[in-house]
Amino acid sequence: MAVRLVVTITAAPGKGADLARAFRERCAEVMQEPGCEQFEVFQSVVNPDKLALLELWQDQAALDVHAKVNATRAPLPEGLRSGLGVREDYEYSRTR
């Protein structure tokens, strides 16, 4: 079963665009991982310091491998984020 992640990220005040830019390269890297069907960051038009990271993984095993790979990556530049973010996991089943 596919797994959908929705991660809400808050940028440091006034740093939303910088954080979104920093995620672009990370998104391109992660999209090359086996089982990754989507890894995109979106910046809110209402609150530019709020971002949503949408991930779609083929299955839990692919997400588990991603977690191990992700632990070896260099962190994004300091000073761009406020807090850790909130992650929600969903079982992905198309409804249309």
C-alpha cells in the first residue's frame, strides 16, 4: 500500500522563500530514490513562511529506506526553520 506524507514546516520569520529554495535540491535528490513517487515542497500564498512538503512512497518499505538515507544527509542551512515541523502519515488510496 502506498504511503502519503504531509509535512507542515514553518520557516523562520521572513525566510519562507529561502527555505523553499533550499528544499529544491533536496527534492530533486529524493525523487531519485527507489519507490519515491512525489517529494515536493509548496509555499503558502497566504503565509509565505509556511510550507507543505508532500511525499508519496510506493510502500512502507521504500519510506523506511528513505528514512535511513535521509539520516545520512547534511541538514538544510541553519536559521531557515522555526521548530521541527508536523508530519502526518496516510495510507494512500485514490478516491477518484
